[in-house]
Amino acid sequence: MTQPTERADRILDAAGELMIRLGYRKVTIEDIARQAGIGKGTVYLHWRTKERLFESLFLRESADLTAELIDRVRRDPEEVRPHRFMQTSFLATQRRPLMRALVTGDVELLGNLKQGQAQSRGQEFTGRYVELITKYGLVRDDVPHLIFSLYATITGFFLLENLNPAIEALDDQAKAAALAQTIHRAFEPDDGPDRSSLTAAAAEISALFDEINANYRKWIYASGITSERA
């Protein structure tokens, strides 16, 4: 018997494929059900609206990206340093068309889709993440408006070519390397934390990511599981 989460993933896979191909506006629940090989009513067992379904899709994409970052940090605490972390995050985002569309505000792909849950949860994560990198001395203590400055810098690397097509084009690896160098020089202290502090920071930040991902996945799959048990 197909488990509710397995079926939900099949529906989300179908929705993601159709969104990349057609854009949010043109995709219907009927299209998704057909692509997933199930009835339309089965989709509604999991999500009552198209908007909620696609919000779950983006939360799952975020969770998958976060899991990749967690794995790298756990394998090597040096990856918790902001310049390395942001370099990895940039490349991981660029490999995921839906996440790239979300970060760049791709209206053609996203249409009028609102990202209420994803945005509110992402803001909570950002604040707690910055608290931890500050606590462990991974960023300088003299940067004004740290969250704004840090994320404005990162966002610029995603958006610049769209805003100014005449700018020199770089491939993703070159962009990521330039981003890492910028973060390192502008935001990190000259004398970073020692290995033991890095290990402690990696443990706390990984635990934060685990918590966020657990909340994401609970929100994504809860309705389908509840419907199946009813």
C-alpha cells in the first residue's frame, strides 16, 4: 500500500515538473493529478488548494537544499564559515530551478504565487542563524545592520545579471567564488574562531537546520497523513 508521504511526494514531483515546464499560472490540479497518475480528488486529500500544494513544494525544495548544507557542515566544520557556507548555498540554489526562481522572483515561473509560510519560516531561520554565527565569532561585530547587509550582498549575486544584462556574464562557479571572497573580506573577522569553536558552531547550526527541516516536513505532509487516518 502506498504511504501518504510517498503519494504526497509523487504529487509534488508532478507539480514541480509541470511548474518548470508551464509556470504556476498554467498548471491546474487536473494536470498534476494526470501527471502523477492519480485522481483529482486524491490531490485534495493532501492539499485543499493549489496555492497550498505549491507552497508545500517550495518548502520541500528548501528542506532538500538545507539537508545538503547540513551534510557538508557535519562532514567538515570548516563549512560553517559564512563564506564557505554561502558559496555552497549559492551553488545548491542554482542547481534547483524552483529555488532559483524563488530567490530571483521569477514572475514567469511563479506567477502570483504567494510564499507566506516559506517566507515567514525563512525569516525565523535567518534571524536564528545570524544569532549563532555572531555568538561564535564567525562574523565581525562592527558590521551595521548585519542581517540586511549580509543578505543584500548575497541577493545581489543572484539578481545582478537580471537587473543589468550588460554586466560581464560569469558562470555559476565563478559567481560562487566571487561571493565567497566578498563575504570573507567584508563580514568575517581577520582572526576567526579556533577548531573547537567551529565544531561547536557546526553542531548548533546543524541542530537548527534539523529543527527547521522537521518543521517543514511536518507542515508539508501533515494534511495528507491526517486525511489518510480519518
